[in-house]
Amino acid sequence: MARLAETEIDYYQEHGYVVPNYRVPDTLLARMRDALDEVLVANPNVRTEQLAGIMTPKSGPGDTVGHQLT
């Protein structure tokens, strides 16, 4: 897990915000994009802003189809 550097913590304490020097690895970002594409295809009649909680299992036939990123 990424952690803030001491300089980032100091900056946060002084300014109240920080932009971490961290980027999501390209491989993970690609997997996340692929998972999102699958969810969008699996839920053609659901508006994108209604897809909150797509990582949870379905609890009924009317639920959206989610994705378990592995």
C-alpha cells in the first residue's frame, strides 16, 4: 500500500491538502477500465450515475450486474 512521504504529511499539516506523488500502475488501471467496460455492457439500460456499488454481488433480479476485480 502506498504511503505518504514525510514531506507530503508536513505539507498536508501546513496547507490542509496534499497531492500525493503516487500513480495507479498502468496494469491495474487497464484492469479497472476493462472491468468498467464489462459493467457498462452488462447493464445497457442503467444510466452510468446509477451504477453505484457495482462491486457488490447482486441481491435480486432487478439489481445491476457488478464486477469483482481480481
